[in-house]
Amino acid sequence: MYAAGTKKKQNMPTNVLQNKSIFTKMAEKYGAEQVIYGHCHGERRFHDSIRGKKHGIRYSLVSGDCLRWHPMKVL
């Protein structure tokens, strides 16, 4: 996936510093309650992936390897 209007590839809704991105700005602009994403380039990226509530939006990382292949209920 490429960030809108750029050639910069981005798979997570934010970067390792959890800065705002085109995705977090769009979620905030359109009033998203939850962002669910599932790719973060392996276990070494789990710790710096945005999770939980940030600016009133719940972020859920649901990649199989992160969840150790156990389903996660997201409502």
C-alpha cells in the first residue's frame, strides 16, 4: 500500500515513532472508531506498532504472527 499522493510505501497506519500519517489523519478526519491492520514486517516490529486507543481511535494489530495464530475478537 502506498500513502496517498506519494511513492512512499507504508503498511502500518503510522511509523515506528507513532507519528501521524496519511492513514491516522484520514481516520481522525472521517471519525473512525477503530483501525484494524495486519502487517508490520515481523516480530521485531510488534513493539513499535500502534495499538490501543490514540486520539479516540482504537488501533488493533491482528497479524497472525503477532497473535500467535489465535483469533482476536474485534467489534
